[in-house]
Amino acid sequence: MELFERLTRRAKENPRRIVLPEGAETRNITAADHILADGLAEIILLGNIAEIKAKAAELNLTHIDRATILDPTDEKNIDRYAPLFFELRKKKGISMDEARRFTANELYFGCLMVKAGDADGMVSGAIHTTGDVLRAAFQVIKTEPGIDTVSGAFLMLLPENSPYGSNGLMVFADCAVVPDPDARQLAQIAVCSARTAHEVAGIEPRVAILSFSTKGSAKHERVDKVIEATKIAHEMAPDLHLDGELQTDAAIVPVVASLKAPQSDIAGKANVLVFPSLEVGNIAYKLVQRLAGVEAVGPLLQGLAAPVSDLSRGCVADDIYKTIIMTANQAIHD
Ligand code: ACO
């Protein structure tokens, strides 16, 4: 079954509450209307209520009245969430006045709703920068137990009949967040990516932590980092099918794997590729996307205690629609 067909069905069967902080923005409100029309999630729009209603009328959107609309600058709403923000950040020395100012910001307000259990996930970034969305999520939602590093994965939708991946899918990470992960962070990225592969892509993960060396073929401190990350990831998730350090060809091409890494149980058939740095991950996914014409879906933020998705500022309403579906799926725990 097509990825989005499966995710759409799952979202419909398990409706989740998704908060959109950029509630009055045309692409966001259009996507929200389509989601509500299709019954795929409950939607909370943040912004000036009159402005949102006027925008919906201007765009002839007929389902938006099913959304909850909240104004983060409304004093009553600030009263509700500022104490939570203060509690979360008081160790950083903030005052209640500062907490109230942060709470009135739509990104922080959206994250606070998720943290308080009043929403299941947040989608933003059509207007705000990646850094702003991530910082609010890091500070408020924080990481899931056992993880302290959030990373970003892409689902790579391979061409039909591709010999690579599983069910036409591969997961690439980290392509979006951690510029220079150490071995411990890299191990966490590997473990979180395996979960993304299982929970969102619906494939059984076979994880390769990549390098320019396969099983000791090169010596370098960067290779040592990948070897160490592989060891830590095995300790974190002993049952996970994972190996490193592997070059890309040894990871995904069976004949190369049989020569370079014959003992590995995932070499030649990896479907989750973990890159040793953000430079590599970001460049690699864009190269595959552009040169091979592969659709790249993401980034899916992984490692947060609840799902938040960052949009590209060049996105269209359909991208937001799909991201809401993906985020809702990340909030479903079977
Ligand atoms: N996971 C969890 N928490 C984190 C992470 C992380 N990866 N990174 C930072 N934090 C936390 C810090 O611990 C800190 O928490 P605290 O305030 O409670 O102490 C808080 O977030 C802010 O940390 P800073 O070090 O000040 O982080 P900064 O704001 O400088 O940067 C950011 C964070 C924006 C994510 C940075 O790592 C970054 O810019 N990454 C690259 C993002 C990017 O540009 N990606 C490429 C584009 S996306 C694309 O092409 C798909």
C-alpha cells in the first residue's frame, strides 16, 4: 500500500489533535480545512480569531468552523499556560513576566499546549525559521525518556521496482538538526531512526551507520566515532538489526556487502541510513532527491517527547496537509 494511503487511513482511524501556530496564514488554513473535510485530525489554529475567520471567509473555506481557534495573546490563555512555561524554565532563571511573554508567542504557545496534553502534536515553519520552531520544541516539549538529542529523518520514496530499501522506502537521518553529533548522539540518531522506520514508514528497520570505511578498511578519528556509535547503539537497543561502520555501497549493495562485510546481518540490505554528520546527511538527501528524482518526505523530527514538525518556508498547502498526517501518525502509539 502506498505510504500516504496507509498513513491517511491510520490518521483517520485514530484522530489526533494537531495545533497549527501559523493559523491565519493562507497555506496553513487551507491545509487545515482539507484535513477537517477529510476527517483526518482535530485542528487547533492559533492566531487572531477575527483575522482567522476573515481569512477563512475570503478563501471560501467551509470546514474551518470545526477547528478550535485560540489567540495566544489573550490574557486568559496566557494565564493558563505561563505557569507551565515558568516551571519548565525556572532553572534558567526566567521571571514570570518573561514566561508570560514567551507564552504569548504562538510557537511557544503551541508547544505548551502539547506539553500540557491539550494537543497531540504541532506543525509549523511555513513562516517561522527551522531554528525558531526547534528551539521552542526543545525548551518546552523536550526529549523522550532515554534520549537527549533530537534529530530529523527523511522518508525517501524510491522509484517503483527499486532494488533498495523496503516497500520502496528508505529512511535517511540526521538530515536536519545536529551539525556535528558525537558518538553518543549518533547512536541515539540511529535508534530513533529505526523507530521512525517502524512507526511511520511501516518497515522493519535494518540500520547502517555510514562512514568512508567498512569494517576497519580506513583508520581515522571520524571512523572511530562511527565504530563507537555502533557499539553504543547496540547497547541501547540490543535487538535492533544495526551495523557500522559501513560505506554506502557495502550497506545497500548485496554483492559489495558480500566482499566488504560478509559477517554483517544488515550489510547489502540496509533500509535506514544514518549519516556521520549533518553536512553529509543534508547533502546526501538533496542529491538523491534531485539527481535520482526521489521524493523526500520530512524532516520528521525524532526524539522529542511528542511530535513537532517543521515545514519548509517554500511549502504549499498540500505539503502542510501531508505533514499534518505524518505528525498525527507520530502521535499514534499502537
Ligand atoms: N536535541 C535536543 N535539544 C537540543 C538540541 C537537540 N538536537 N539542540 C539544542 N538543544 C537544546 C539545548 O540543550 C538548549 O536547551 P536549554 O535551553 O534547555 O539549555 C536549547 O535547545 C537551545 O540550545 P542552543 O545550543 O542554544 O541551540 P541553538 O539555538 O544554537 O541551536 C538548532 C539549535 C537551531 C537546532 C541548531 O542546532 C541548528 O541550527 N541546527 C541546524 C538546523 C538547520 O539549519 N538545518 C538545516 C536546514 S533543515 C533542512 O534542510 C531540511
